[in-house]
Amino acid sequence: MTQETSRISRRNFLQESATASILGGAAMAVASSNTAAEQSSRRRKYRIGVMGSTGRGNFGHELDEAWLAFPNCEIVGLSDDNESGRREAEKRLSLDKSFADFRTMLDETKPDIACVCPRWVDKHRDMAVAAAERGIHVYMEKPFVPSLEQADEVVAAVESNGVKFNLALWTHFSPKLHRVKQLIADGAIGTVLEYRARGKSDWRGGAEDLRVLGIHVFDIVRYLGGAPDWCFAHMTENGRPVTKNDVVEGKEGLGPFAGDAINAMWGMPDGSTVYFASHREMQRDMARFALQIHGSEGILEIQEGTMPPVKYLNDPTWSPGRSGSQWQDVSSAGIDVPEPLTGPEYVARHTLAIRDLLDAIENNREPLCSAQDSRAVTEMALSVFESHRQGKPVSLPLKSRVHPLTMPFADRA
């Protein structure tokens, strides 16, 4: 049997197996979770308190309005420290009353779930901890928090008060992501060798891209391959290594920033390596914002979103131009299988994540993107700063919880 015939036979086997398991395996698990959430929602009503901050991240990616799609969820509280923004939100959500202070809103309306909406992260820790200390579950806009110190505080508050927490990294809840994991487990690309990820590399390229968009791909990596053991990274500003003098306060409350270009790698438990790079103003149409998983027999590529584009290349050379192989589409049901999941819940950003949170509450399990998961992806991003600061590989979890860019840099003389 020739190498080409072997590849075709193997591809046919994978396609037939995928077709036979439409809505089976990982996809069935997602459908089952959704069904459970819908059944449980008929048994219980949820009171929702939404917290925004107009002018400082507003209400994020429409997190406040996302709850309107759930008949069993009623928005009973609204806070926004900006009066004009608060009045607009009242109209948008059909509320008669709102609050300037989120703690007052939590105390007076007593919601079951608090939605931390601002895209800026400077108030995320305070909002989440205030809710958790009152026994209120949390759904939060990404990114998580600025530092590992704050991440540890949120995790501690969630764990000690027995509440559930989900972060709005919507790809994590995608049935397509679960299908990718199943394909890897089934040997579709052989042995995983590399994860190749890039941010958007637009005007935010470098440190901001790492913190705002890199976490999407880091979350996918952790879901597929587990927690990395180490990080080794290098950061530059205008072509020279970043120094302490380059550190500035980052945008959107994200804490210290430095670097317009980042190249980083992480070692995974199975011996594979994760690569991430971002260079400012090198891309404007998001074309390279994706994760490719390179294996001994081929490649899987997944972008970001609730039902993101996913591609499969059955080619051990990783070079369609050289081998004549072609990329194939992957649905939640398998390779070259039409997508069976087409309802509005698979278009909206937050529906699957909210369903998962409600189901986690009902069945007393960990949500898919928990506070611990949120801390871990934040730690992957901050390990880039720490490795560059020390000028060497660093082990994960990081020993220091202080933000790396606030500490002295190693001498590179």
C-alpha cells in the first residue's frame, strides 16, 4: 500500500467513524449538558444582577442582554457607576431602578447570579469577591483579573463560599472544540507534537494581544492538552529586548505592560510544545488569530468563537502544496460532516456558557471554565512576562504571585 493510499484509507475511516457518531461522543455530551440545563431551568427560576461600568468597559460583549434569552432568568438588579450609562441600561433591560454601587445592588436585590460585565478588568476582582462572599454565583467577562494575587483571591472566595463561576471564554463551550479533542484522542493527527498559536497582531500586538486575546488560545490549549510545565519567552520593543524602563500601565485596567512583540513557548506534560507569537501592526483582518495542533500525521486548526471554523489536514508533511493534500472542514459531528447544530444558541456569544453555569448550579459540579481555569490561563499569559524578566525558563505554577513587570529585571549585560 502506498503512502497516499494509506492516507486516503485512514481519512475514509475517520470520516465514516465521524458520520456514524453524529451527536455522539463529545458532541452528545454537549447536547446532554444542554438538555439537562433546559430541564433544570423548568424547575428553578434565577434572579440575575448585572454590573457594568460605562466608560470603563461598559457591559462588555453584551453580557447584560444575554440573560434575556433565558425565560427562567430575571434581571432584578443593575449597577453602573456612570449615571448616563445606568439610565441607558435601565431602558435597555426594562428596569425601573438601578444602583451606582454594585455592593448596594447585591445587598438590596439579592440575586442568585451576579454578572460581571465590564470589559475593563480593574473592578473584576472586587465585583467577583463581593458576590461570592454573599453566596452569589458569578458569570464574568474576559479577561479575568490583572494579577495572580487577585486571581488567588477570587478562587479563594469562590471555593470558600461554595459558589459557581464561569468566565466568558466562549470557545471553551463550543461543541466543535469538544469534537477536536475527540479527534485528537482518536488519532486523527497521530501524536501531538506542537501547538502553534497567534494573536491578532493588530494595533494591540505584543503584550496587550497576549493578555486580551492570547487567553482564548491558551484556554483551548489547556482544554486539549492539559497544564504546561514551563514557559520560556522573549519580549522586544522596537526590536530590542524589553527592559524595566519600557514598562507602562496597560490599557483597560490590565496592569503593567511592555513589548510590541512577543515570542513564547511552553512545555506540555506529553512532551509537546506550545508556541505563541504576536507582533504589533502585522495583521489587520484576524487571519492568523487561531490555534493549529500539529501531529505526526496531520494538523487540526481551530479559530475562536461559539461555533468557530475548524479545519483538518490529513498530511504528515504539513504542506498541502508539496503533498497535494487538501484542508477539510470539521463540524461538531466530524470531518466533512454537515453541521447538525444550527440553532440561535450556537450563534450567540454567551448562551452555551450561561447554560453550563445553570447546569453546574443545578447538579453541583464545576462549570467548564471555572475560576481555577480562569486563573490558569491568566498564569500562562503572565508567565511570559516572568520568563522574560528572569531571562530564562520558569516553572508553572509560578512561585511568585506578584505581577512580574513590577519586580526587578535580571541583568542581561
